[in-house]
Amino acid sequence: MNQKLMDLVEQSNLKEDKPQFEVGDTVDVHVRILEGEKERIQVFSGVVIAMSGSGTREMFTVRRIVAGEGVERKFAVHSPRIAKVEVTRSSYVRRAKLYFLRDRVGKATRLKERRTS
């Protein structure tokens, strides 16, 4: 009973056009940023290294390299702050979590590209 009630409440906050991507994909996440009273969109590009949760609590982690340092950022899939998620490249991976990429540098971070027909 309690879980059914929670699902009913969460249903109103879910996005109808949920972005379709998987772990290993290179994505551009368009995030709405508030600066004072102005709103702008900032793009965060990187590889999806993890996905977790379900329903409104569904999250994904994106990793990229900035000035030689690894930067990871977690996003909520159904957040109103996310304008859109574009998949720029799909990769073939055999893991659900790609935490091993944290230890790799340079060309070792490359993933095998998935061919789509």
C-alpha cells in the first residue's frame, strides 16, 4: 500500500521524454544555470560511467577530463534543471559501472565504439 502511494506521487514528477542512453555513451548534458535573474544553458560533455536508482531518484554520473584533471558530476535524470541529454557516441562496454576509467590516463580511457545500423 505504502509503495503504491509513493509511485502515484512520483508519477507526476517523471519526464515523459526520458533521454535514452546507456553506460559507456559519450553525452552532452545541457544544464540550466541561474546567474542572478538570468538563466543560461551550460553543456557538460563526458562519458556516462554509472547509472543508479529508479523512478524520480534515477541518477547518472558523467566523467570528463578538464585541464588534466578528472571531473565527475552526478545528474538526476528527471531534474527540471536538465534541458536535454544528447548522445554523441555510443560505446561497447561489458560493465555496469566504469569506475576503472578513474585510474586510466590518455589513450587508455578510450572505449570501443558501438556500430549502429
